[in-house]
Amino acid sequence: MITMTIDAKVITTKTNKTVLQVAKENNISIPTLCAFAGLETRSVCRICSIEVKGTAFLSPACSTMVKEGMEIITDNDKVRNARKVLMEFILAEQGETENWGVQIKKLAREFNVEKARLKLTNDSARLIPQSEYITLTRALCIHCDRCISVCKYHIIHRAKKGASVTLTFGENNESLDKTNCVHCGDCISVCPTGALANGE
Ligand code: SF4
Ligand code: SF4
Ligand code: FES
């Protein structure tokens, strides 16, 4: 067992847990976007940024492991400003307000952002039908890998790196309806941005 503090609350907990898990267990709310309980997290969105006393940079609560004596701050000006700036960039990539997924809309409300001030989306990268049942709007994807982790049939893959990173389907980057996809919808249900959605 270790003892630590979150927002000055003294907490005794087991090791091998993330700050996010311990915060949740203690009813301390930290916003998240890419993390999903039970799936490996890539920590790509940084919306869960928190301050760890004694460190220069903010850390993602979803992948920072708790340690003895740690002092965590989840809510101060530095943290709030950083989250808001990150949210603005994420929204800039999501394009027009009507494209935003449910979780994105909820976060935007929480951060008091009504619409994206910047626009980074390439419209040509928008809706690409993947099958009769499922569509992928590549521009909305934040590459959190939730869909890759949840698919029991290992149909979705990550290809390329850095700015060129993209999702592919099947062994040879096929359209979804040419793979063994059973249309279970699990990938749609975990997608935080609405990039994967039910087909029309
Ligand atoms: S619908 Fe189901 S089987 Fe098809 S890609 Fe998504 S998670 Fe995998
Ligand atoms: S399609 Fe959705 S779940 Fe899959 S990597 Fe992109 S944002 Fe994440
Ligand atoms: S929820 Fe932690 S980095 Fe996305």
C-alpha cells in the first residue's frame, strides 16, 4: 500500500494503479477522451492532464502510475488552461459542430467551447464508407486505438507513423465488407469521437 494525495485529499491505495483509477475510486473527477476502462490506453488526447508536484510538465492521469508520496493536483489554472487548449486543437480537427461525436460534445460543453476557433480538417478526408453497416470518417479519428483493442477478430490495424498514421482494415487494407467483420458494432461503441459510425 502507498499513501499519496489528490487535491490535498490523503489517500491510501494499492500500487499498480493509474492516477485516473485512484481518482475515480475516490470520486474525484478527471475528464478523459481517449482512455476506456479495460482497454490499453495510448494517452493520445491528454485531456486528462494533471499536475504532479515536483515535475515540470503536466502528465496524463490515464497512464501515470501512482507512487508513494505523490502529490497530484487535478484542478488549477495551469491544468484547466492546458486542457482547454488541447480541446481547442481536438475540435479544430473535428471540423463543423454537427460532425462532433457525443463524447466530444459533452467535453466541449464542460470546457465551455461552443465551436472550433481553428480549422485543421481536410474536407477531402471526410466520410469514407467502409461497409453497408459501418463508416469511418478519417478526419475525426484521434488514433486512440480503442477500436483496434476491442475488435475480437483483429480486423482493424494502425498503419504508418507520425502525422501519416492511419487505420486499415483486414490483412491487405481492404474495405470492411471484404474482411471477416461480423458487424458486432463493438468498434463503434468504443469510438470516442464518432469517427466510426453506423452506415446510413
Ligand atoms: S464491427 Fe466488430 S468485427 Fe467488425 S471491425 Fe468492428 S469490432 Fe471488429
Ligand atoms: S476510429 Fe475511433 S476508436 Fe478507432 S482509433 Fe479512431 S478515434 Fe479511436
Ligand atoms: S484520456 Fe488520458 S490521454 Fe486521453
